[in-house]
Amino acid sequence: MLRLVELQLQSRQSLLFGRLAAEHSSTATVATVSSRFRARRARPVAPLHSHFQVVPVRTMSYPPRKGPLYDNLTVLGPDGAVLFRCGRKKFDWYLTHGLATQVDESTIALNFAPKGPGRAGQEWYLEDRQDQCVVCGTKQHLVLVHIVPSQYRRFMPLRVKSRSNIDLQPFCTTCHAEYDTACGLAKKTVAAHYGIPVEGGPWLKRPDWTRARKAASALLSAKIRSKLPTVRMAELVDHVSTVINDPVLMVDDADDHAPVDNLPFTHAQLMAVANLPDAERGDGFVEHGEGVIAAIMAERERRARMMPSPAPSPLPPVAEDEMDVDFEDDGGQEEDYMRDRRAMLPSVPPEHDPLVAFVRMWRMHFLAKARPQFLSPAYDVNADIMNP
Ligand SMILES: [Zn+2]
């Protein structure tokens, strides 16, 4: 029976990867998910097109970055070999601490022997990055976009997040809006696959909020108010009154606090009630990305336990540029990174690692859907996802 379930799960994950990443195939199995979602997972997966059509896809846009995206500065070892590329902050840090000597405007040489070989041989990390949209080549209105959506990325181990350079690509805001739509569809496929809805869950229905929202919307309209019979007006006021002190209501000081006609509410209060949702987060609410990554990590651990345990080996030295990482959505947690690194994730060969498969799936999705025409030939879907 268990074997049957596993086979079904395998075929479902193949479907997911096949759909999202075109020619990419994977043998990774679905992870165990929290019991909250088991009932949902037991349901057959609906045809993909139905997920694509039911809910309108939300698109996001970010303000373009001011100034250059990449400083393209070079750090040499004492022997003159290129160790890695870095940004201005790290470049200046070496100089002000007397750890490097300036060679020219954009190059420094370390005054000490580095612990490791840096990025020698890793073309992606040594070449110049271009300030241009990776899709259309424009140099205007650029944003850096995480190829693994932040919704998942924020729940990944820091060791994965710290190696974000190859998974952080420059888009113009127009191409990004288009790509974000494709990502929205892909997330729905991931959601169906893991049985964890994009909006997370579980949600608790709040019929009182729904009733109050509809009442407030009606009361906000002078035209409707003028036609309401007294009894109906009293009912609507009653519906709004039941929620008016709910702490979920956000009323800003800058809003319009003038009372509406002779109602016991201000305009701002009615506006807040008119924006109430239909449901609130239930007990044990899990965000979509959190649930998906937890499922993947649980599966990863299960596989690690099945692997013959390797002889313990000391951690390799931290590469000199390893701290030059992009934690832009994590607040620059270098100490956390080191702690995370020491915590040692269980070891799983990349070909059996569901986290590797998940990141590579998004890289394939990026190639297939964004069709980047200005991507470096050094881009590698199979590049490591983790720092050592
Ligand atoms: Zn573009």
C-alpha cells in the first residue's frame, strides 16, 4: 500500500516538474507534508488548465533600482590570479582594513593567502555582470529578481540563500511583470502538487465579516442610503456594529473621520469594514512557501537517513567572497549564516536532493518562460545551490 502511494506521489512530482520545466525530468519524490494538508493531498489533482483559469493571477511590480546593479570589481590573490568578483562595499572593506592593495580603479590584490581557491574555474562568478535586462537587453528600469520566488526562498536554509548570485537575475520592470505572471501560474501548479494552496491554510470563514463588509459597502453609497427603508438601514447598521471594534480593522489617522450622515460610524470606519476579507487565518496556519519548503526539507531528511552516513569531515574553509552575499530580504544575517553553516544540513547527493530539484526546476522555468536572450553562456542550471 505504501509503495503504491509512493508511486502515485512520484508520478505526480514528475508531472509537476514536467509541466514547469519542460524537458527537465526528475525522479525526486514528494515529501511528507504536515497532517493539516493530508486530506487535501488525498484528492486527485485537477487538470492543470483548471488551476490556471480559476483564480486571476496577481502580478507584482517593484520600483527599479537606482544606480548600477553590478559594480564588477575584481579581487586577486597575492599571486595575481583572479579570486572572485565583488561589490563596492566589500572592495572598500578590504582596502580600509589594510587587507588588500589597489591594483587599479576596479581591482585589488589581497595581501594574504586566502583560505580557498575562491571562485577559480567557476566562470559565472568571475565574469562581468551586465546592467541590462536578461530577457530583452534594455538597460533601463532594472530590478534584480529571485529566480526561486521569495515566497519559497525565505524559508530555505541560509546556506542555499547565500548562494543567490546565479539565482538573482536582472529584469526590466516590463519583462518582470510578464515573467511574474508565469511564476504565478507555476506556483498554482506547485500548490496543487503539494496540496498546499497558494494562499496558505487553513482559513477560518468569518460570515460576520462578510455580512458587515456588504453592509458597509451599501452604507457608503449616498444613493443607496437615500432609498433604504428604516428597518433595513437599522439591520445594516447592526451588521457593521458587530465588527466595528474588531482589532483587525485598520483605521488610519489620516483617513476621513467625518461621520456619514447621521450614522454612528465615520467614513474611515465604514471604509475599513468595507475592506474586510471573508476569512481569517485558522489555528496552525501555514503559508504556502513555508509548507512546501517544510515538506521538501522533511523529505530531504528522510533521504539523508537512508543514505550510508559519510565519515565526518571538517567543513571546508569559507571562501573569501562567501560573505559577500545577497541577504536583501533577510536583513544581512551574517552571524546566522555562520550558525546555519555549522549546523550542517544532512548530506544528500545532489541527484537525490529534493531541494536541489526544486531550485533547478525554477531555473528551468526561468529559461523556458522568460526565454532570456541576454543570459551569460556561463549560466548553468546544474550549478550548486548551496555554499559549502
Ligand atoms: Zn526586459
